[in-house]
Amino acid sequence: MKVVIAGAGEVGTHLARMLSKEDHDIVLLDDSQERLSKISSEVDLMTVIGSAHSFSDLKKTDLAKADLFIAVTPFEERNVLACAMAKYLGVSRTIARINNQEYLQEKYRAKLNDMGINELIYPESLAAKEIVASVKQTVTRQMIEFSNGKLLLLGIKVRDNAPILNKTFEELAIEHQHLLVVAIKRDNETIIPNGHDSIQNDDVVFFVTTPSEQSNVLELTGKKQFEVKNIMFMGGSRIAQKAVEKLGESYRIKIIESDRERCEEIADRFSNVLVINGDGRNLDLLKEEGIDKMDAFVATTGNSETNILGCNLAKTLGVRRTVAEVENLAYMKLADNTGIGSIINKKLIAASYIYRFTLNAEISKVKCLTASEAEVFEFIAKPGAKITLKPVKDIGFPAEAKIGGVIRGNMGYIAHGYTQVQEGDKVVVFTLPSGIKKIEKFFK
């Protein structure tokens, strides 16, 4: 597949790195020679210096022969215009990064499609959705719902109080049929486990389960849910405001923001939010604003280091649930190792969302597992696809991947060796990067 990406910022370059691991023909367009030189020294791709809203510059990328055009510059208007221009020049499909919720309204979708914009992605809204899920699910590092919650992925940090510690998966399969581990993050390594592996202290373990069995998984990992009612945000960014909007009025929320003008905007927008103008790193201010009474602390300033430090400070002051927006990819592992409850990175979220459009199999969802190399896909089994011909244990699935579950109709089922996938099933699959192309052929 030929893919043209407009914008060599962090979303565009991360996406280029993801796609470079496969056989895609990638062209990266940007108006900064410095950014293009940096990525071209690391990734095998073609670079074109120029503007995303110039016909002549777009033509330099040979767009007419491209299968996909992705506009992820920092400027919404430029992305929308670039997609319309790219479609006019003959590209098959376009995706535009936006910063405006209004574009996502159903009543405008047909018009935008007529203009040549096939798909829209709003990273801030996707990140806010992850924050809300992290605040509500207080005992997991990451929770992903498949088909509106028919199957769940729970990423849980397992400590020495967990009953399932040091038991092999063969033993666990006999005792707990509702339990399926699809990936383990141990130190800096991501493992797709087999029957002889076991869970060790401080592993982040990714379980697939059904809603009815979720409480059993939490019990076996030694976790107890607690209710979140009081939330403090450090930083009133767009992501923070989207998260507050999605949380609704069931929570008592405080936002500490250093920019006075933004404080006034937030106070005008949300009548149920207490906005404090001040520095969220100020320990005296945090104590004065009752951080010891908070159930959750969410750090969403524009600075990754500040967010990491803020969450760690909140933990030392007794806050049980912490969530940090960490946009600097170099700090992801550092943040994960400090024990922050959940880490949000809108670039990874956006890149994972876009990535599914580059695969030939039909996919309804792609997610990157936080601070790990693994990806999770929700494939749709096509008529006659290889995945439907034999039970899971007999199809020769690659070792780098694992089938977690199957959604059939209104029910979700955990996958076992004798599971038989049927046409139309949604199949949840976990894989390391090296397994992506191998598993794709099972679902074509």
C-alpha cells in the first residue's frame, strides 16, 4: 500500500515508524527540512519538502497512485483542505486530524465526505475518553472495551498479594476457565505467554474477560475497586476540558491552571467546576485545596515532566488514583515505572486509530497497549477466511500473537483451543509488531 502522510510532527512520525515495519510505500510531506531529515535518518521512507495545501507540492508525492492520504499537521483547517485537494488529485482514501468536535456531528458527515474527507480523527477527544475510563476503572492500568463492553481487556499491575502469582497458565486454565492472559509487560519486555509461563510480582498483565467475570479477575489479582467522587486536574488543557465534559455532573471537580485567561474561560464553560488560578506544582497550594481529600488526580499540563512529577507528588499525599498525560514518548517507560495509575498519550492513541486503515483485513478497532510494544485488534471474520476453517488450536496462529476472545451477536466469549470462529464474528487478537502481517492473512 502507498501511504502519503502530511505532517512530520509526533503523530505523523510515530505513524511512519509503525508503517515502516511493514512493506508499505511511505511518503512524508512537511514544510520543515529539519523534521524530515531527522525522521529519514531513522525510517526507510521518501520525504518531500512542501506545503500540505499546495497542489504542486502534493503532486510531488505522486498522490494519484496512493491508496491513503493522512493529514496530521497541527492545523485543522490545513488538514481538511489538504484532504479535499488530495482527493481531487486522485487519492483513494483520506483521513484528517481535527481539533473541533463540531466536525464529528453526523449531520455534517455526508457533506465532509462529498468534499473528499473520508475519515476524521480528533486526538484530544480520544485522549479525554481514555482519561474518563481511567478515572472510572480505578484498579487497572488500562481498560479497553470491545463491541460496547461485550468483552473487556484489563491491564493490571500484579503485586505480591495476588492469589494467581507464580502459577503457570496451564495450572490457571484448569482452575479458572474465565481467565485468559494475552500479554505480559515485564520490565521493558512485552511477552505473549504460553502455558508454561507464569505471572510474577510487578508484572503488568493484560487479561481478557467478560463483564460478568470482571470481579473474579480483580479478586484473583488482589484488587479492590473504590469509588471516585472528588477529582483534581492539574492543567486546564483542551484534553482536560473534554474529559470534564465527558465526566458530566456526577463528580466534584477542581482544576488548577496557571493561565488566568484560561481559568476564566473554563469557569464560564463549566458551572460545576471549581477553577483555581495557580501552579499545580506548589505543594502548599495543593494542600490548601484539599488534595488529601481527592480520590483521583489527573495531570494534563502541556509538559510531560510536570505531569509525571505532579502525579507522584499526589501519590505521596495519599491520592489513590493518578492519571498523567505523557506526550514525550521518551518518558513513557519512566512514567510507567514510577507506578502512575494510567498514562495517556494522544499521539499513540491517534496513530493506533489511523493504523487500522492501512490493513487489508476488516478491522473495527486497533489499540496500542500503554508502555508496551503489543497492539490489540478487533478483526471481523470474512466469509471463507482462514480463521473460520479450523478450531483455534489447529490453524497455526503465529507465536507472536494470541486470540483473546470472540464476539458473536450480543455475546462475548473468551477464546480457547477448541473455539471455532464463524463468519461475521469479531475476533480480539493481541500481537507484537512482528506478528501483524502474519495474522492479517487469517482474516482476509
